[in-house]
Amino acid sequence: MATLTDLGFCQNTIYETIICTFNFDGQLNAAPMGVTINGRQQVILTVYNSAETLKNLQIIKAATLNLTGNIDFYYKSALKNGDLPVNWFEKSVFVNAPKLKAADAIIAVLVEGFEPVDAMRTKVTCNVEHVEALKMYPQAYCRAMSAVLEAIIHATRIKALVNVEAEQVHVAKLYSLIQNCIDVVNRSAPNSHYAELMVDLQEKVDSWRLKFEGLH
Ligand SMILES: Cc1cc2nc3c(=O)[nH]c(=O)nc-3n(C[C@H](O)[C@H](O)[C@H](O)COP(=O)(O)O)c2cc1C
């Protein structure tokens, strides 16, 4: 079995994954979440209390953490416009959770415990049950991937805060960070799939902000 170290995990570093869980009635869910490692056999997540993922972890106590460089998995699972394509997933044989069929590596985990971080977030400690990894060619690196990922994170915060009057300065800052990400994408990958996603993302964020402004 591969280890977390084989997958490049080091201490004190946050790695982005897609966490897949089942809810109480067996419906699958997926969301991008950062994880850190705690020794060789534990991972730690910090999850917003509003996240569906946290509820599922509290009830089912199992998940898979899927490593992927495919930006579409991040985009769809972060912003959840419509259902996630069920054919992207299958059940893990190691834990009671779905996994991404096309992931580069899959870490099956069981929840060990929960601890509040602050009023909004909970630390979740998980024990690693199994690690499976593809043997694959090294992937060429383009800055647009990180820029889109960064923009998606900002967009998830805007979605959560856009209707809160007291958070409008924060929302404006996040919006301007997204504009920087768009510049990077347009310079490093113009007319690419990354650029298409950014056009779509910008439209979504603009529509949330317009809807909020329309209410005032
Ligand atoms: C790259 C990336 C990393 C993220 N990391 C976290 C995280 O560590 N914790 C968290 O609560 N949300 C994180 N988010 C935001 C969630 O993925 C997002 O709010 C999602 O809609 C939550 O889905 P859920 O309600 O189904 O759990 C991240 C988003 C992205 C794009």
C-alpha cells in the first residue's frame, strides 16, 4: 500500500483534496477541502460548520480524500450548481464513502474525533485506513490551474457571505482577488478550458452580487 509520504505529504502543509462522503440516507456528496497530516497515519481537516461535509462526517464517520489535478472536479463540487454527476463516483471498498473514479490517488479515512476551532469551524481528525494510488506520468504544470483553484476558493467564501451586510468589504476584497486570478489565467492560458471556467465563475459571482444589491 502507498503511504502519505509516497504521495508527497509533508508536515505543516495544507494539501487540496476532494472529500467524498455519504449523508444519512446514502446520498453522495463531494467538496474540495484542505488537509494536513498528523504523523504517518492521521489527517486533519478544518471544516466550516455550515458545510454538508461536516454533517456527513458526524453521522457516517467515514470519507475518502481524493487527489486530482482535474479542475472540473474542484469547480463542480465547490459551487454545486445542480447535482454532481453520479457517474463520477463509485463506493469505496475500504470505508462507507464514495470515491472519485478518476482520482490520481484515494485516501480512505475513518473519523477519530471533532474539536471546535472557533465559532465557525471544526477540526476533524481522521485515521487513514487505506491509500490507493495510480502510477501516472508526471503532469506538466501551468499557473492557470492554481489561479482557477484560488478563484474557486474565493468564490465559495463570496457565496457564503454575499448576503451578509456586515461582510460587504470582505466580499469586495475577495472579488478583487478573483480579478487577479483571472489576469493570471488570461496570461498563462488564454482561450483554454481554464479561461472558460473563469468566465463562468465571474458570471456566477456577479449574479450573486447583483441579486444582493437588488434586495437593497
Ligand atoms: C481548493 C478548495 C479548498 C477548500 N478547502 C476548504 C476547507 O478546508 N474547509 C472548508 O470548510 N471548506 C473548504 N472549501 C470550500 C468548500 O469546498 C465549499 O464551501 C463547499 O461548497 C462545501 O460543500 P459541502 O457543503 O457539500 O460540504 C474549499 C474550496 C476549495 C475550492
